[in-house]
Amino acid sequence: MASNYRLEARDTSWAIIDIATDAPARLDGIPLVTMEAAEARHMLRILYGIDRIRTNSKWWAKLAKKRAKMIAPSDDVQAVEFEPLRPFASSNWT
């Protein structure tokens, strides 16, 4: 799997950097900076898990659309539309 993030040491804390933008990665709008080393490693695993879920979601949505077209080839019956999962628009971080 291609890595989209990297860990970066900053003085006494760690940050997770998004390789595409070279800026701190964000989870629900919160920048992933000023973490202990263990916390940063755990958050990195969580980000990889989210990416894996998002990739699998897109694959399954594509397969479901393909199967729906195979089952209902008639123009009279509308195929069910599936969309991949998206990140939360907002959160209740306190």
C-alpha cells in the first residue's frame, strides 16, 4: 500500500504530515500535531484504516452498481444508486 502520510518530529512532539500537501494531516478538521510518539503511531494506523475502508467502500459501490445493472437491464426499472463512504462533515470534539 502506498503511504499517504509520514511522521515528523517537531522539537518534543510529533506530527502526521500529508505527503500530497506537505501540511499536517487533519482528521475531521483537527490537525494531527503536538502528539507523543506512541499517540502519533496509533493515529497513523487509524488514518491508514480509514483510507482502506474508503477504498473498499468505493470498490463495493462500483460492484453493487454493476450487479444492479445486470439484474435489471430493463429501462423500466431504475438501478439502486450506491455511493462510497465520505468523511464526517462535522464532529463533536470537545
